[in-house]
Amino acid sequence: MSYTGAETWAIIVLLGIGTFLIRFSFLGMIGDRALPEWVLRHLRYTPVAVLPGLVAPLVLWPEATGGDPDAPRLAAAAVTVALGVGTKNVLVSICGGAGTLYLVQYLTG
Amino acid sequence: MSTPTKSAYWQGLRDGAPFILVVTPFAMLFGVSASEAGLPLAEVMSFSFLVIAGAAQFAALQMMTENAPVLVVLATALAVNLRMAMYSAALTPHLGHAPLWKRAVMAYFIVDQTYALSTLRYEREPALSLSARVAYFAGTASPVCLPWYAATWVGAEVGARIPPEFALDFALPITFLAMIAPMLRTAAHVAAALTSILLALGLAFLPYNMGLMTAALAALIVGAQVELWQTRRRARAS
């Protein structure tokens, strides 16, 4: 990370303000007006549109290995997703993924 | 507080309590990851106090470790939070007549869990008075949001002491994956996720992390379109 102190604070404070304005939008300012159906339809997909793209390069090209794909991380990612889809339980998937990472690291390392 | 109001608060607290088990480790993980990434304690805590949104905090942190430009960090994390406009709109018919300061405080505490629990309750019990609704919301926010700060602090304190062989670099991706997997409820969600992955990987060469922004925008449209097709097909079939 190579931000100046001011840049780091700018990120934190502006992100705080921006997030509050999103939360306050209808409840505080726009009021009781129905959102157009097409807006709702797009808003529904915002997390699932951003997060997978964010995580994919981290799984395939981890910085810790200099960007080369490695077995423990790929296995951990696969187990996390499988557990998440199967159980819908975030904690179970995190623990399963972390366990797989350490296990495969131990077996191959 | 009158008796029904008080009991609405306690009801909300009870309904929100199980989420302590989800929120606490999650916030600790943020504290650990943020201090591992080199953020000082004051910055880590300010993140959790000012933003109070797990996925967006993790997204911002990840973009920061990649040294993305400030505007790109903000755009990515705010995009993750855009869904909260939908929550805000959904809560307005139930809470819109509360005084402005109460609406502002409640807005700050709108997160996935408080939104989900409250709208469920309001729809099940339309006769609930405004003060009882506000109290119920406060009740859900107490166990869901308050542990967030404390657990972030614990994580930040602990994180600085964990040795590097524990491969904590991967804590963040695992957390993201665990968050994403339960979201893949419909074909439209799966299509959006796949579009996001393929385009983000394919466009990774673009400067300023613009590849992710482009991928996210395309994925949003794909998700909405697939939903539209499915709704139309179902309408024709019935």
C-alpha cells in the first residue's frame, strides 16, 4: 500500500459519506416513492456483479506466489464455493476453505 | 419507552442475536486483514465506524492493497453498497414518518440483516405502531452492528501478531467467496457472477483497475437481462 495519510483518510471518510447517502437516499430524502422496476432489477445484481470479478484474479494469480496459480489456494477456493453453495453458511465455508488451504499446503509443502 | 415499544425492541434484539455469530468473526477478519495490509489502528477502526458494511470494507481494502487510484477504490466499494438504496426504499413505507434524526440514525444502521429482519416483521405485522417499528429496528441493529466495532478492534490487535506462514493473504479471497456463494440463488445471479469473473480476468490488463469496473457493469446488465428473459418465459408458460 503506497497511499499518503491524507489519501487513506480521504478513502475512509468519502466511503463513509457515500455509503451513508446511499442508505439515507429513500428513507431520508426521496421518500415513499416506488423505484422503477428496471432500477430495482439492476440494483439486485450489484454485489454479485462486483465481488466475483474482484476475487477471481486473487484466486488464479495470488500475489504471495508471485502470480503463479498454486494448488492450496485453488483447492481452498473450490471448497469454499462448494460449501457456500451447499450449506449457504458463510462461517462453515470460511472454515472449510481455510482448513483446505492449510491441509493442502501441509501435504504439498 | 412504553411497554409495546419496549417489547418490540427486545423482540428485535432476540431476532438479531444469532447474527452475532456471523458478524463477530467477520469483523475480526476485517481487522486482521486491514492491519496485515499495513493500516494503523485508527484507520482500521474508522473504516468500521464510518462505513459499517463488511463487503464494501473488504472490497476497498483489496483495491488499496493493489494501490488502485483513490477514485477507483471509492467507485468499487460504493458499487458494492448500491444494493442498500434498495433496502432504504423498502424500509421507507414503514419508517418514513419517523422524525428526521431517527431516520438518519436508522439509515446509518441499514445493513443486510437489519433490513431483512425488519421488512419481514413489518410485513407480517402491519398493525405495528411507528414507535414499535422504530424500536424493533433498533433491536435488530444492537446485536448486528454493535459487535462490529469491538470485533474489528480485536482483529486489528491480533492481526499484527500473526506470523506470515499462516497465509493470511488468502483470508480475504476466502471470505469473498464464502459471501458470494450463497448469493448464487438464481440463473440470473449465476450469469452475472460468471460474466464478472470472465471479463475481470480478460480485462485485467486495463490500467487503473478499470477492468473490474467494466466487468461489474456488464455483469449487472447480464443479470438484469437474464431475469427479464426468465420472467417473460414464465409469463408465457403460465
